[in-house]
Amino acid sequence: MTFRQFAYRNVVRNRRIYAAFFMASMFSVMVFFMYSMLMFHPKIDDEFLRESAVLGMIVAEVILYIFTLFFLFYSMSAFLQARSKEFGLLLQLGMEKKQLNKLIFFETMLIGVVSVTTGILFGYAFSKFFLMIVRELLQLESLPLYISFKPFALTMGAFFSLFVIIAMTSVVFIREQKIIELIRGYWKSDDLQSYSTIKAVGGIIMLLFSYAAAALTSINVVKALSIILPPIAALGTYYFFTHSVIFLHDQVRKRKFLYWHRFRLIAISEGAVKLRENARMYFIVTIVSTVAFLSVGTLTSLTSYTGQFRELNPLSLIYSSELTNPYESEHISLLRNELEEQGLSYNLVPFVIKQQTSSYSQYKVNILQESDVNGLAMALGLPLIELLPGNGMLIPYSEESIDTLEDQEIQTVLEESNLPVQINGVYPQMLFPSMIIGSNIIVLSDEDYQLITEPLTGRTNMTSSFKFFAFHVAQWERTKSIGLEIDTQVTDAIYKENFSNLPFYFENPGLNYSIIQATFSLLLFTGLMVAAVLLLAAGSFIYFKLYTGLERDKRQFNVLKRMGLTDQELIKIVNRQLIPQFFLPWGVAMLHSAFSFLSLQVIWHNLAEISILGDMILVLVGFTSIQVVYYFLIRWRYIAHVRAS
Amino acid sequence: MTHRAINQLSFEVKKGEFVAVMGPSGSGKTTLLNLISTIDSATSGTIKIDGLSPDEMSKTELALFRRRQLGFVFQDFNLLQMLTVEENLVLPLTLDGHRIAEMKRRVMDLAKKLGLEQILEKRPNEISGGQAQRTAIGRALIHQPAIILADEPTGNLDSKASRDVLELLVKVNQEQKTTILMVTHDPIAASYCDRVVFIKDGEFFNEIYSDDRRQTFFQRILNVLSLLGGNVNDLSTIRLP
């Protein structure tokens, strides 16, 4: 047996303990590789929307890289700690420190090489599938699998250097340790600190404070809170696991009628040991899971935005035009031709908006006539209105305005034409995308509308009115290629800040929708995969801790069985030990996420008047079921091991 | 070989001698052994092994010294679980970078002597305690060290396995002239030695030599132990079979 064979056998024969660790790093490499396949895709970089996709990939890769570095660093130090007795023995048998470093370096690099290689292999194997999904999401013509050295080089370069860093630095953990302390398992002792009541209570208070602040936040303070709260919550979580939990546990222990009750004695005392040993691991698992839940939740909330997009944008194409616009007929026939070419049936409702000054508010109001509104409502399948002369109705400019304007009763005079109007209530649905016409929109009866003859003060008749062409297309998702040419002109004008000189404006919600939807779903998809890596890593921490404690647990259950512990009782004890391991960090992470979502809801509500509750519940339920499955899987193996002893 | 441990403890072990160190719990037996093992260091005093002073060596020199001059046998065997019996045996040679052929030759030789031929491919959790301790002794012998340091080698074994292990140590001591220093609080184990050194509270208390009759030597050991006083429950009260 040569020295290398020795290192090799250490890893291969310890494969069960390395399994979860290896899985997590391999999966991370695999995801990283697939992202780089997309990033370097030759079909991608020259197209406009895909720039955001590439940017998203870069961000995701950086996050993955940093996280994997942290994960490997933590796992390696935990491994080395668990093996301290073995290292002490080797040193006593005459292994040089240099050789020990070499051994650890070699072992780490072995795992590194294997996980990078298998990760890339699996990554390449799944790349076709991955690119297919991305193609669907981005609605590209094709996104074929390709061969280039770039993704391979990037992934290998990144992860080999990462493993070299880990292999070199993890050695530090045993550098200054005395052999005799290694043999005694020096590190174990400092995990078993006792708690401080102040920190225990402080942890709980910090958490409660963060939750209360997150729940009661309003849009004015949410920004400041989003900076202050995470550190407080993180510190609170740390104290919660290292002090509060043990403190609470001790309170139970003091009440003997609770504690000395059948198998509870064992379950509770064992629980205490596990809680203390694993406090830091719980903390890390909680933080990692919270980050995963939050990122998926946030991205899902973006998708809620696309879901509600249609409600906010009932019209398919809108072309507005000043009366002096020379391109009007050219553009409208262009749009008609394109719709016909695509075989899309449409309903065109043209109308004119007149502007007057309201005596009530002294603001400019935009005025529609009843028959135009009804024409539009008919096309969209919305309720019709009936107005008597002298009466008017408000048209909502945003979803929220429907509620606030509902009970409005305003008496006003349209000053220029000296027309008195009684305005009652608001039209109950959105007719136009928000703000496209402006915020003050009223509809008058056709008779009154005809009476508006004077232009807005300071304007001529030609500049006081606007023409609108509203296209209703039933298959509105398919309009993304309609009017691209006009859209580009508008976008250019906005870009060059020349917008106010443009005599027309064009909006295609179908195009916007397809861009928003593609970007958001790509983001969500990317985020889901990163979250999967995070959760797998969190799971591997739990697995590792359980596995290193397995031998001791086996011995203990063996003694208990001889003392007459029944099989059912054994399972009950296992449950009571495993459930906290799995669900305590998970539960705290859930609470963290739930309260963060409350704050997120405030932001979203302000931004786009959207409710993310439904999606959030879905996300949390989804994660819960994964965790439950993982729990049963591990419990099954664990009980099998304990019984076999 | 001279030893000077903290509390004025000083004694010598001659080349080829089989010496036991006895004393009640907490008397400093294990500390003494750790000092000789060079994994712990004394605040003052010197240790000489085969004319060499470990105190004056650098860390690397110490490692080389341990793997060439010292052999260790532990109470709980301390075999590496992921290595087979054979691999555990050759581990000291692996650390020292010996050639494979050389390792093979020495393993075959040792396995025959120790009766391990049938279990060379087995892993430590598949063999009995006696076999595990014999493997550990093999690991301590394979590099032909100047001295074997044994810490309660029979502490985890039943009486039959204990006897096998002790007879093996005696055989190794007599046939290969290997020097052995054994810490124990089992008077039966001690009765296999040439000489027993008693310590109490880290200080030298007494020493007795064997007169070739194990039964009487055992009785004399028991006598000293009762003189030692302290907690008699620490000491084994079994009689020789």
C-alpha cells in the first residue's frame, strides 16, 4: 500500500459519509456547467432580450460559486473535526504533519476531481434538456446543443481552483493542534457550551422584534427595515439555536413530571445532547434554507406579476396619435396588414379624446364619449354604460383607483366649453393600461361630448385632442411580432429622450408580456436550480451530522434494547430525535420566510398592486413536502441501521 | 534507557526487557506513557530512547522518530476502520515510503507469526477483539522499533484473548529481543513481565523482578498493590486460572 493508495482508500471506503457531501458538490458543478452552456451559447449573444439571460446566468454562477465555496469549507472543517481522533492516531504512529497535510489535500482533491468530472458529465448529459426548457421559456426558434471548450474550461477552472482553495485552507484546522488533544477529540468539547440566560432571552426577543417589524411594516420604512432586519434576525437565530433552545429545553427538564415520563427521559436527554452538538449546524441550515425559500418566493412573486398582467392590460394594441400626426394612416394600415398576415382576428375601436380644464380641481381632464366606451366594452366583453346628459363617470387609471374612486361624486364645470357635469362613480373595470391616457379620465354622454368645442386653454383645436386606435385581439399573447417597427421608433424616442416630440405612441402589451414572461420565468427557473443546490447542501449537513453520530446511537439503542425497550418505543424515540433535527431549522426558516414575504407583499403592493399570497403559500407548501419526503427517507435508513445493531 | 518524569520519577528499561508499569488510577501511568510516546512534553527532565533525546527534536524529527523507533499498542486497538488488517499492518511502512515488495515480505512473515493469515483481507469491524489486538501488535512490530509502548493492551479483552495477547508479547520479547514497556492495572498482565515498576501520585513507589515463576510473581505483585493502598477497587481481584 503506497501513501496515495492509503488516501484513496480513506475516501472510497468512507464513501457513505462522503455521499451527501459529494452529491451536493456534484449537483452544484452540474448546475454551474449547464448555466455556462447557456452563457456561452453561440445563438444567444447577438439577440437583444438574451442579454438579460446571460446576465442572469453570470449572477447565478457567482452565487453558486460563492455558496459552494462556503459549503465545502464548512463541510470539510466538520469532516476534519469528526476525524480528529483518527488524525491524532496517525500522528502518533509517526505520520509527519507534512504528510497529514498531503493526505488531506489528496483526499480533498480526489473528491474534487470526481465531483467535477461527474458533475460536468451529468451537466452535459442534461444540457440538451436544459436548453430545451430555456428555449421554451425564451420562445426562441431553436437553441441546439453545441460543442465548445468554453463551458468546460470555465467549469473546470472554477471548481478545480475552488477545491484547491478548500484543500489548502481546510488543513489549517488541524495545524496548531497538539496530538494529545486530537486524540481526546479536542474539538468536541467546545460544542457543548452551556447557555447564558441573557443570550437565550435576547435571541427570542430579537426574533420576535424582527417578526413584528416585518409584519407591521409599511412602504415608508420597508427599505430601512430590509437593511436592519436581516442582521438582527440572523443574530437572533444564532442565539436562538445556541442558547434559547437549550434554555427552553432545560426548563422542560426541570419539570420532572414532564421529564421522567417513560421513554421521554431518554428522548429528552438525548435531544439535549443533539441540540447542543448541532446548534451551529442548525443555524447554518436555517440561514441557507431561508435564503433558498426567499429567492424562490421572490421569483415566484414576479410570476404572479405576469399572471395579473392581463387584468391590468385588457387591450391588445394601442396606438395613440396627435391630430397632426402625418404617419397615422400609414401606421394603422401597417398594423392591420400585420394582424391579417398573422391570421389574427381583431376588433378596431377608434376614438377621440378631448381635453378640458376641470373647475373642481383646476386640472386637465381627458374626455371620452359614451358610445366609444361602449364600443370598447362590447369588444372586450365588459359591462356597458348608460349616461344621461349632464352626467359623467370616471374611468379608472389603475386597479387601485377603482376602489378609491368608487364613491366619488363631483360637481364640476369643464371651463373652456363652460359645460357643467355631475360625475358619479367609476367604471368597474380597467379599460386601458394604467397611465396610458393620464390619470383624470371621464366619460360623458354623446350629446354633452358634442358640446365640447373650445380647445384647452393655450392650445389649438388640433393639439387639444388625441386620436386613439384600440385593437382588441382575442389571441393577445400572439401579438408580440405586431408593430415591431413602430415599437422600435417609440423605444428609440424614449431612449433618446425625444419622446415629447413624437406625434404618436404605441403600446403592445402582448410584446411586453412575452418579454416580461420570458425573463421572469427564466429567472424563476434559474433560481429554482440554485435553491435546489442550497437545499441539497442543507440536507447534506443534516445527513452528515446524523451519520457521524450513528455509531454512538447504535451502541446506545443496543443497551436500551437489552434493558427492555420495545420496537414501538424505539421508533418513538427515533422520531423525537429526528424530528427536531429536520424540522426545527426548517420551521424557523419557514417562519423567517413567511414574515419576509409579508414585507415583500408591501413592496409588491406598492409597485404593481399585486397579491403574492397565493404563490407564496404554494412555495412554502412545496418546500414542506420536499422536507417531509427527505425526513421519511432518512428515518427509514436510520431505523434500519439502528435496528441492525 | 533512562526516564525522568516530572515528580522525580526516574527509571531505566534495558534493551530486550519486558517491563510493566502499575499504579492506581490517576497515578500518572498514561501521562508517563504519553511522555515516552513523545506526544506529550514534560516541563522539565529528559527521556532517552536508544541514546536519542526526543526533547531536543523538531516536530518532523519526532514524527520520523516515532515511526521508526516506537511501536504502539492501545487498549482499544485503534485500528483504522477503513483499512483491512493487512493494510493496517503495513501502515507504518507506508508512512515511511517503503517499497511494496518489502511491505509484502514483512506482512507475510508477521501474519504467520501472529496467526493473522486467514483474516488479512478483513476489516477491523469483522474480526474479534483478540484478533484486533494481535493486528495492532503486528502494526507495532512491523517496522522493528526500538521499543513497544503498550497501554492496557488487555483492558478490552476477555481472559482467553488476554492470555493469547500476553503470550504473544512474551514470545516477541524473547524471540526478537524487542523491548516492551506496558502500562496496566491488571496484575495478571503484569505477571507476564520481567519487572514491574509501581508508581503512585506520579512518583516512584517500588519495583519487583520476576523469579521465573509466574504464580509467585503474581502473588508478590498483589502484595505490593495492597501496600500501595489507595482505592483497592481500582485493581483487578481475579486470581490466576
